[in-house]
Amino acid sequence: MSQYLDPNILGLLLLVSSGIAASAFLSFYILPHLKKEPEEMGIATSEWQPTGKIDFHSPELPKDDNAPAALFLRVEDYRTFESISGVEHMELRWRTATLAEAKSVVVATNAKETTLKTYELPKLLLGGKAFEPVHA
């Protein structure tokens, strides 16, 4: 029977079958545990709040730094949640800024004096309360 099976074909079949078994193991046993949301790992103890950090995001990088490109203003938010063991954790996320947040950045940039090297963003009203950046 071994005269009919080429060792190269047998090795290829063994390699393909072990790859299929490994991918099945990963997809059914490992990956579902990695995709858990923080809500599944604990209880949120606060709502999303802004940290005061901003960033510009471009979906595609231009070839030249001086070429015009579409930019999106993004802001960082945080919230705290308590794990099953009772330990409090902080979760961070970046999201696209709202129009009010973008306007506050433009106002702060236009109001900046040339002699000052640092400036603070103006207070932004969110939900009836004043927003102040969190300083780490």
C-alpha cells in the first residue's frame, strides 16, 4: 500500500488536516473568550465621560504632508466598571467628536494668544453640566 502513497502527498495531507484542526480549536474554544465585552466581565459603575484628550484621524494617509486630506476630530472617553472580583477598572475609547466639541476646539484655537504657549479648552456644556478635562 505504501507504494501507492507518495510521502510528499502524505505530508501535505497531514499538514492540511492539522491546520484545519487548529483553526477549529481556535474558533470554537479560544476566540469566544477573547471577544467578551467589559459588560460581560463586570458591572459599569459610571457612564462614558470625556478625558479632554483630542486627536485628528485620517482614514487614508496622504503621500505628501502638505497635501489636503480629510481629517476627523476624535475625542477620548472613559468609564469605570467593577469586575466580578470587585476590582475597579477604567475603560478607554476613542470616538468621533460631536459638532459642539469640534466648535469648542476651534474657539480655543482662534482665541489662543501668540505669546502664550499653553491654553485650556473652554468649558463645554454636556447634558446640563460643565465639562472639565481630566488631568492625569
